[in-house]
Amino acid sequence: MRVRLLVIALLPMLVLLPLLLGMAVWRWSGKVDDLLTVKVNGDLTIAHQYIARLRENLGGRIESLGASVAFADGMAQPGPASDFLERRRRALGLDVLYVVTRRGRIIPSGTPSAPDFKARAWPVVRAALDGTTRSAVDVFDNAQLTGLSPFLAERARVPIVPTRAAVPTSRSVVESGMMLHAAAPVQLPSGQRAALVGGQLLNRNLDFIDTINDLVYRDRSLPEGSQGTATLFLDDVRVSTNVRLFEGERALGTRVSAEVRSQVLERGEVWLDRAFVVNDWYISAYEPIVDSRGERVGMLYVGFLEAPFREARTSSTILIALLFLAITVISVPIFLRWARRIFRPLERMNETIGRVEAGDFGARIGAGGGHGEISRVARHLDDLLDQVQERDCRLRGWASKLNAQVEERTRDLRDANRRLERTTEQLVMSEKLAAVGEITAGVAHEINNPVAVIQGNLDVARQTLGSGADEVATEFDLIDDQVHRISALVAKLLQFARPGEFSGSANRLVPSEVIDDCLVLTRHLSRKAEIAVERDDRSTAAILVERTELQQVIINLVVNALHAMPEGGTLTLETEDRDVEGVPGVAVLVTNTGRGMAPEVLKHIFDPFFTTKRSQGTGLGLSISQTLMARAGGWIEAVSEQGAGSRFTVWVPSCP
């Protein structure tokens, strides 16, 4: 009781309160994670809008230039048009500016320029040639960059840095360039329609990425110790980033993890979760970058360092746990000291009850003159113990007499019940066998008549056909075999129905000699099935039974054992002297290592016509064997376990 009261009192403080605090901390932690995910998603939206605005602005500037009078005058003035385009390229801060005609002729803004640069292959250029201004983010390979300017090809090169958790690759350098790409329709002085194309290379464009970072992560937008980062990926390689690999060195050429690459680049989904970035964990957001052809060519990333948030969460959890422990350490001893005074009378009651249970019926609590509820309970318990002691003395005397009478009556009932069970079993079996025997005899008689007619007509057919019967000799032989099989089956039925007509005279037999004969008769079966046969003859007594009947029983058990071991095994035959209920006899044990039988099969194996061999047996073998041994004064029993083999025991009383 004391323990239960203490548990009831301390359970809210030591179990429920920590559980509630843990659930609150877990819930709060989940909410913080959700808020961080929402924030990084908003940061990604700002970065995405900034790039979209840059792309639109680039398209607008190209379109304004193409529609301006200065462009018309510059393209019409004497001298190379490339000089005018070069001056405008520098004024607009572009890396690429050129004009391409419908026939594919390129008027570059600088030299050298590849004459076979296929500008019309880009969707933005085709749109401009069709009269529509369009801008996009496109990736130029090394040959295309070199065709525009060898300087751009060199600037776009980014050596790949081995990165933990990235997809394995054999590449060592990125030579392609990601570019803001725009084109607007223009009309040349000759009246020919063309496209004015401009671009800005994003590889190693640190001003571009730092501007994104400054827009997204302004001062005091993150807690102290955290750090905002932004990155532009070409495929899965950082080509423009403010993530630091070492102090003062940007992580250009490092790669994104395989997990992020799979979700963003391969499946085209946005990543909003914590991720390992170069050398630390960041709350990260990634989205795919799609070029003018609709293909995913890179990723845009923003994120901030997770460590300050994780440390703040850990320190808050530790502080809550320490406060709870301090309150528990102070309050629990005070409570236990106060509770001890209440539990002291209960302890005396518990001690007294323990002494009484140990046999000291004279033990008493002696609660004194207290007036509390527990004191009154203690005095009442002393009164009850007095009554219990008195009644115990009387009950002990009555119990000893009653036990003797009950034991005597129980012994008589047990013996009577055992005799009744044996008699009932024998009666039920006798009634079953009598009914089955009567039906079987009638069926066997009815079968014998048509069988005799079939055999007689078959003989008449042979005589009538004469030498012509040789042509159907095989069919006649098959009919003979089936008629013989029916006759054998009828003989078994009659043997089961009228065993007395088939029994011979009983002889004094040594069981081991009968087993020798049985093994000779079944030797071809055991050799064919590769069965090892073992013998152990320990009996010395003789039995009084008809030899052919015992031989039939043992052969039936041996054949059944061989059928139970289709894949080979061991057949063991033993004999031993065994007394059953004071009657001396001999037991023959037939054991196999075959498949065994399930309990529901084992309880029916001695029932007439029950078989597990389907068309191969009649189901009478064990039933006839049991009947033969019962007539000789013995019995057959079986023990089996599925998967562990079976053991049949045949017991016959020995000769006096």
C-alpha cells in the first residue's frame, strides 16, 4: 500500500510531467523546423524572382537597343558594324552581343568569332527571327563559347573538386557555361530581318551571386552565428557561389549530394529540407533551372547555417531538463519525509501481517489509543486476528478428518472412472465394428456375384474366339488382373467383417522369428526405397497367436513405414518383454524416420476405410490388424510427430 500511495503521489511529477514536457519540446522543435522550412522557401522565392527579373531586363534592354535609332544608325554607318556592337556590348555590360540573319550570317561584336557558329539553333534566336523577343537561361558548351570568344571559354572553366556524398564522376573540369540569353527582332539597313542576341555569362559571376545573397539575407535577417549562402549550379557543380570551402576561398567546383541531385535534377522537384553543403549542414532550398529547350540544366540554391538553430534548440531543451531536475530534487525529499509519518502505522500493520503469515498467530499490532482512521483499522485488525486464531484451531481439526474422507472417496471414484472409460471405449468400438462388418459382408457378397459372371464370360469368350483370342490377349490379361484385384479386395472386406472365419489355430511363437520371415517378404521393397533396416531383439518370452495373423500385422506395419519414407530413411524393429497392468507380454516396436502424422490424422488411423494413400490403399490394413491383435488379447498403439517419424507398438500377452 505504501508503494502504491507513493506511486500515485509521485506519478504526476516524475512521469506525467516529464512526458508532457517532452511532448511540448518535441512539438516546439517540429514547429521550429516548419518555420525554418517556410523561411528558406521564401528565400528561394526571392532568388527565383531576382533571376527572372534579370532575364526580363536583359530581354528588354536587347529589344530597346534593337528598336533604337542609334542601332539603325550604327549598323548603317561606314565601317565594320562589329565596332558599333562592341561599344554597345561594353556599355550594356554584356559578355556577348551579335546580330544573326535569317540565313545564319553572324555580325559579331568582337573578334575572333567562329564563322560556323550555329546561332539559329537556339530557341530564343528562332523566336526573335520569327518576330518575338525572348530570354532564357541557356548552357553553351566549350565549342560554342570558343566560337563566341576564347576569353569566355576560359572564364567558364571550373575545375571539379571531389565532394563527399556526391554522385561518382570521371569528369575533372566543367567547360560549359551557363548564360542569361536573350534575343530581339531587328531590321537591318538593307531591309533584311535579323535577330539581335545578347548574353551574360554566369560562371564565376560573383557579383551576380553576391547580389542574390544580399537581397535574400539582409542584415539581421538571421540570428547571430548563422550565415546565408546562395549558389548557382551547372548540372550538379557549383559555378557561382558564396559558400566557403576554406577561409576566403569560395567552393567553386564542389558538387551537390546525390540525394539532392536525384530529387531536383532528375525528378524536377523542389528540395526544402536540411542538407549537407560542402562541409556543414544548412537549412536548404534547391530548385531546378530549365533552359529554353525545356531541359533541366542546373539548380538555384539558397540556405543558411543550421548550427546556431540546433545549438539554441539543444540549450533550451537542456535548460528545461535542468530546471525540472532541480525542482524534483528539492520537492521529492520534502514530500517523502512528510509521507513517512503517515506510512508508519501501515508499516506496523504490514509487519504484523507478515508474522501471522509466517505462523505466529499471536502477533498483534497494538495501535494504542490513537483516534485516526488508521489506528481504528489497526485495532479492528487485532480483533479479527483473535477471531482468526480461534477459528483456525477448529478448522485444523475438521480439515484433517475431511482430507482423509476426501482422499478415500477420490481414490474409489478414480478407479471407477478408469474402468468406466475402458468399458465405454470397448463398447463404442464393438458397436462400430459390428455395424461396419454387417455392411461390409453384404457389399462383399454383392460384389462376388458380378465378379463371377465377368470371369465366367471371359472364359467363354476365350473358348469362342479360339486362336483369335491371341489378338486381344493383352486386353484379356488386363481384365483378369482387375478381376483378381477385385477378388482380393473382397477377401479383405470379408476378413474384416468375419475375422473368425479366416483365423487359424494359435501357436506358440517367438516374435523375432516371425519378424525374420516378414523382412524376407518385404526385402525387395526396402531395397528399392533405399531404407536401412535395424533390429534389436530383447524379448525372451513366447506368445500364443496364429502365425499368419501376426505375420500379416507386422508386414502391414513395415509396408506402411516404407511408404512413409519415399526419400529413404531408417526402419527399426524391436522386441522386448513388457508387463501391462501386471500382465506379462511381449511388445513389438516398428519405428520409421518418415514424414510422421498430424494429430488430426493420428486419431483416425485405426478407423475402417480411413487412408492417406488415396487410390493406393483400402483403409482396412490397420483396422484388421487391430482386430486380429484384440482377438489374441493384445493391442496396437501409435505415436507420431509430424516431420519426426512414427512408432507403432504391438503388444501380445506371453504364454504362461
